[in-house]
Amino acid sequence: MNFDDLDTQMRKYEQSLDQVLLPELYLVARLDGNRFTRLTKEVCKFEAPFDVRFRDMMIETVKALMNYGFRVIYGYTESDEISLLFHPEEDTFGRKVRKYNSLLAGVASAAFSMQLGQPAIFDCRMVPLPTLERVQDYFQWRQEDAHRNSLNSHCYWLLRSQGKSVAEATELLSGKSVAFKNELLFQNGNNYDKLPEWQKRGIGVYWKTIEKQGYNPVSGQTETALRRSLFVDEKLPLRDEYSEFITRLLEEQR
């Protein structure tokens, strides 16, 4: 069998499980740090419940993903996860799932590892969404998850600082309401409402067109040019305003 025939035959096996995302669907990718609890708490000993060094590494990882080559219009990060919203007409690699999953996980892992100075692994899953409403729901869902995780983490580490064991702190918070957790923090001198917004809502990264001044060596004058750059937003809106914000980002791309 000559090479061309063999190549054609073997590619059938290689591509037999290829899944393609339908062109009319919105695309979101969600990446999660793999075994990051051990990495952040035991190996690197980041400050709990939040560490600005870890936050900044996650932001830079989002930027690396958005600059890689896919048409990503919005990146969102909270804790050790990242969500990416793609341009509605994104069709790189024919929208093959394996390409998105492997490349995005690879880029995130490489970008974070280079900052950390040791291996760190991300996994990736593609989330196809049928309507704009479901896109809004997705990001509201992740933002609410950020809020719940943040409140629980602050309470958990408060209890741990008071000498409670892992099991005791977990048991004390199990099934407790948001009001209970807010009051627990307040009674111990911590007003949850006054914590940094990024800890409660997560962080958004999106493209902005800005004016930038530069020197033109031909004309010998200072000129203003428009540049497209990534903007980091640590004070994201909430609920309906957040949905409207997501909608505007999509509309600006049409």
C-alpha cells in the first residue's frame, strides 16, 4: 500500500470520534485547574482564602488564551477556573471540539506554569449554548458560583484561624444560609460587603479600543492612534446589569 492510500485509511480512524460544534451555537470554553487545591495550599502555600499573586497569574493566563488566535471576546476568571466567550462567527479548525479542548488546555497550562515556575495543569470543556439568553445565564451562573465560593471560603478560613479542624469547620458551615455566614463574618469583625469586588464577583477581561500617543519619525510629530488592547475589570456588574454587559460585548462584534 502506498503512502497516500495508507494516510487516507488511517485518518479515518484518527477522525472517527471527531465532534463538531454546530455553527449556529454560541461557544463558551470552561477551563479548570487540575489538582489546584494541593498545588495552591500545600505546594505553593498561597494565602487563603485569596492571594493577589494567584489572582494575577490567573489574569495573565486569561490574556494568553485571548491572545492565542481564537476569536475570544470575553474572558472571566474566578478561583481556579476560566470561562471564555467566543465571537459568534468563530470557526477555527472547523469548530472541532478536540482542537479547542487540547489547545486551550495546553495554552492555559503553559502560561500558568511559566508564571508559577513549576508544572500546573488545566483541563478544558466546550459548552455550546443555543441562545443569547443561555449565554447570559451561563455567566450569571458562574458569577453566583464565585459569590458562594467566596463567602464560604472566608467563613471556612475564619473558623480554621480560630483553631477549628477541617472537619469541624466544614460541619459548622454545612447547610448554613447566606445570612448565617454573613453574620458569622460580621460578628468576628469582617464585613463581607466591604471586601474587594473581585473576590466576590470574579474578574472580567475584554477588548477595548483606546487612544495612544506616539512619535511619528516621518512627520516628526506626536500623533494619536487607536489601539485594541485587553482591559481587566475587577468591578463587574451584577444580575441583569451583568447580562446586559455580556449582550453589549456580543453586539459590538457584529
